[in-house]
Amino acid sequence: MIRAVFFDMDDTLYDTSGFAAIARRAAVKSMVHNGLKCSEDEGYRRLMEIVKEKGSNYDKHFNILVERINGNPDPLIVVNGIITYHNTKFAMLKLEPETFSILLYLKSQGYKVGLITNGKELKQWEKLVRLGMYPFFDDVVTSESVGIEKPNPEIFNIAMERLGVTSGTSLMVGNNFDADILGACNAGMQSMLINSRLTKEQKETLEEMGCLYNVREINNLLDLMKIL
């Protein structure tokens, strides 16, 4: 019997598709307007090269962009990019009604609810607070806080230990096959893949691991109500 449900965050509890791209384009437009010496298209292309190079959790993308294009770290341009990016991002940061519904349902039914997320701790907590979700969670485990990232099964073990549950009574819900599904399988948990479909190769991988029967696909969060 499932006693605890753990969620991934980005693209699981709220939709980030296209979200970052819009915010970054708005930031580049503001930077060009304030002195970045390139076109908006070139600025965006160069910015995405930096994001790919440094990773999305790096916090100085705009600093590097200005240095590479203008040759000096102009703080006015950098700050315009940062402020525009965050203003655009938070204006778009909205929770789908079904997310509140499933969280309310789980709490009303006595399930323990946890969050297991890769990323910067302050960034993820800021999202939880801005979206009004944090009161629903009994515990939040970020990769930065424990020094381990999904799919390492140890981060799942830490999350289960903190909620006082076992792998046999825990369920992981996420959208990323490698991070969420494989990680949960290696930790012995049941899992559900949302906003995606298992490929033939992924099913073969799960079968080889002996945990294909522990993985289900769901179309949206409300499907959990029909299953739990």
C-alpha cells in the first residue's frame, strides 16, 4: 500500500515548456536596448550557447554574454537582463488547477507528500513559495541541499528516510525518464511517468532492470486519484 507520494517539480507540478525561452528572449531584448552590441537574434543564440556550456542552474549567464559580446562586464546591461528575465518568469509562473486538486486530495486522504528535485535550493524554494505549494509538502529534498542529484538512488533513499517510509510504500511521480523513473526504480520505488510516453527502448531497459511492472504512464496529475 502506498503511504507516500513524491513529486518532481519542473514540468511535473507546473508547466515550464517554452517558459524559460520567453523569459530569456525578453531579457536579451532589454539588454540590446540598453547597449548590448548585437541583434536580438544573435544575442539569444549566444546566450543559449552559454546556457548549454554552463548548465541551466549557473547564475552568471548574462555576465558572460555581455563580456563576450561587448568585451567588458557592463553592470547596467547585466542588471537589465537579470531583472527582465525574473520579471517575465514570475509573471508566467502559474500553477495549474489540477495541481492544487491532487495535492489537496493526497493530504485529505492521509498520504505523506514529498518533493525530490534537482537544482539550486533557493530557486526551487522560491518557486514553491511563489506558487503557494510549500504548505502541502511534508518534506522537500533538493539536490543542492543533500549533494546528490537524481537519478542517484541515494537522493530517493534520503527522501524516504526523512518521511519514515520504505520503497515498498512509496511512489515517485515525474516527467523525466532518466532522472525520475530510472532513479526511482534503482531505489526500489514504484513510479509514474507524466507528460511523456515510454519508448520501446525505455521499456526494454526497465524490463532488463526487472521493474517495468512498477512503472505506469499517466496523462495528468488527476489520474492519480483514480489509481491510488
